[in-house]
Amino acid sequence: MSRRLVSLARGAWFRSPGSCACSFLVLFAETFDVSRRLLENPFSVPLPERFPRPTPFAVLPFSFRPSVAAVLLIAVVSGCNRSAPADAPAKSAATPPATGAPAAKTPPPAQAGGTAAAAPAAGTAAAAAPGTPPVRKSGDAERERNRLSSIEKAPVETAVVARGPISAFLSFNTTLETEAMVDIYPQTTGQVEALLVEEGRIVKAGEALLKIEDSEMRIDADESRANYEQLKRNFSRTEDLYQRKLINKQDYENQSYQLEQARLRFERATLRHSYTTVRAPFDGVVATREAQIGARVATGSKLFSMVKLDEVVAKVFVPGRYLSIVAINQNAIVTSEFLPDRVFKGWVKRISPVIDPKSGTFKVTVGVRGDRPAELPPGLFVSVRVITDTREQAVLIPKRAVVYEGGERYIFTVKNDVATKRKLQIGFEDPQHVEAVAGIEPGTEIIVVGQNGLKDGAQVRAVNALAPIPLQPESGATPEPAVTPAPAAKKS
């Protein structure tokens, strides 16, 4: 079968010697024949026709090889038998040249066969007449030019400049402190009977923290109370006798003195008994607990430490040149990297009037309050920004739109898809925005993404919908604080 396949393939190739399919068929048939002979008897094939390994078709099962060969042969022979249409040369000859006269002006022949010969020319002329296809191709070309033009434009994101508030700040890093942190000691001696609170517990002023064994002191208090009540009843009778002049004044005064002494002993015993219950001195949080149940404590034994956390302070040291622009009750903003989503409001609580000659700074105490107790623990590292001035209607430029070049700041404005490089003169500055003091008007379209590497006059393409620049931080009405000090020109 393989030799028959080779003969058919060569015959097809002789009929269409330029066909690639027929050439491939001849190569495949000969390869298949040689592979078959190699598998049957490796020494029946001359050396040049031997192969180092079987062809891909040799790995097929023997039952599938004839079927595969037949299918490929039918497909290739069918393709090789196809020929060009008979009228192709006539149509090619009848096509008028680009610079010649129209075919319709050629006089038809007088013979009867002239009518049949004129039909191809008429068909060719109709195909060459202007119509819908050239118009559609022209539209496609225009769209392609527009697409290429848009690709050549640099894609950018833009925003519209607007007015908004911006503030000048003095910025510092420090740790929070509490102005009320005390150690609690017992006022009597005894054994710890009960612990009523643990570390981190929020307590009210007067709340019991610890109980000391009080049996002996309770007996003393009860005894002194009984003695006092007895003397009080006796003195009531003595007073009645004295008013009726049945006893002298000396006896009356002695009874009065004894009653007062009994009252004082009773109050002292009651007070000492009250010392067996240790109570919180103010509203706050239990910071540490040193006491242990069953341990014997004395007046020098530390039991607890408490802090007052409803208000903490941040102490910062400000350079002396800013003494004239810092004032009591100025607003401040406190943030911490440990509370990244929180912004706390503060105020200038105290200002030291003395400048340290060694450091050239003066101390400013900033009060801070959290939304709930213990939210701002002492020792927390924070950034404090004291607001020294605010401009409500400043022209704001987002910092991401600013390009730094040669020590200067620039922005790119956009008009009619053309980017224009403009030098920026700034005033106040905060972490998100800078104030444009001249040359930029509200409503100007500026590039906020994609401006790096642009040249003045470059063609750009905005890929976003224009939106005004956001003016306020999401956390509240107060803008985010700046990281640079306030201008020295603000000093009075």
C-alpha cells in the first residue's frame, strides 16, 4: 500500500508541480514507505534512506495506519485537482488600466460573437465603478487614523482645581503623658483579705480596690461607739440636773469633757476601721497591681498605681522664634501610627513663658481627649500638629500633581488635549495639598497621574472623568495637619 501511495503522490505532483500540498504529500508518502520497510527489515533499505528513529506515523497501531494514509491522500489529491477558473485570464485582460480610457468607449465588434465577448468587459466595468466598498474602506482608514492618533497621545488622569481650607502647622513628635498618676499605699497594717480590681479596670472615685482583714479594728470601733453612746445618755441627765441647779458647774464641765473624749475615740476607731478598705482616689484606670491575697501589708507597701485617662497631655518643645505665634487654646491635631485611622483633637493648654537658653526652645503643653476612657494611654508615641493659621478659600493643588525639577515645583495643565508646563508658587502646605498663590485659577484642569516624563506641549489623553479635587479629609471638618513649620512671616 505504501508503494501505491508513493505512486499516487508523485502523479499528483506531476499534474501540479507548484502545489505545496502535493510536495508535502510526496514527502509524506516516501517517508511512510521507507519507515514501513525499515520496520519490516532494517537491512532492506539503502543506508541514505535509513532514519535514526521511526517517523511519527510509525508509532501508530498497524490497524490505524492505512486509514490515516487514505484520509490524508484523499484530502491532498482533492486540493491538487483544483485549478483556476477558465475565465480568469479573460477577466484579467479585460480589466482597464489605471491611466487608460474607460472600457465602455471601445467599439463593439460587428460579428455575432461580439455580443458574447462584450459581457466580460461590461462586468468588469461594473465592478470598477465607484460604489459602497470604496466608501466603507475610506471610513475604516479614517477610524484607523483616529485610533493611531489616540494611541500616540499619553494617557493621563486629570482633576479640576477648586478652593478650600488649608492650614499652617507646627509639627512635633512626642509621647503622651498623664497629669494624674499616683501610687496607692495602705493606711493601716494587716493581711490582704480580698482583691476587688485588676489591672486595666476603669474605676470611679471612692470605689473599693482592696480589703484588709479588719476583725480587731471592727471590735475597737464597736467598743468606742458603745462607750460614746453611754456617755451621751449620761450627759443628757447631767445637763438636766445642771439646768435645775442640782449640780455645780464643775461637774457639768467634767461630764461634757468626758463625752467629747468618747466621741473622738469613736471617730478615730471608725476611721481606722475604714482604712481596711482601700478605695480609688479619683476616676481613672488601674495601671498596675502589686498586692497579693494573703500577703501582709504595711503603710509603706505599694498596692496599686492609677492613672487618670480622660485627659492626657503631650508636651512639646517649640523653637523660640515661634513664641509670638503660639497662643493658649489654639487647635491641635494628634495622630499615631499605632492608631492609623484615628485623628484626635487637642488644644494648647499651657505655654511656658521661659525659653531654655541651652536648647532655645519653650515648653508647650497640649491637652488631648479620646472618645472613650483609656483610648489614649500614657506613653503612646504621637505626632502633634499645632494649627497656627488657616486660610478658608485657598486654591488647592494636590501634592501628587506636583513635579519637582531643579529645585522648583511645576504642574501640568490641560487644554484641548495639550499639556502645558507651569511653574508653581506655593503658600501653605499640608500632607495632601499645597496652596497655589498665583497663576492657577479654580476650574483649571491639571494632570494628577502620568505627568512625570511629559514635555511642555505634549499631546495627552484623559482617561478619567473630571472631578473636583477633594478639599476635606474624611475624618472631619478639620484638615489634615502639615509636616512643615508655619512661615516665619507670621510672627507679630
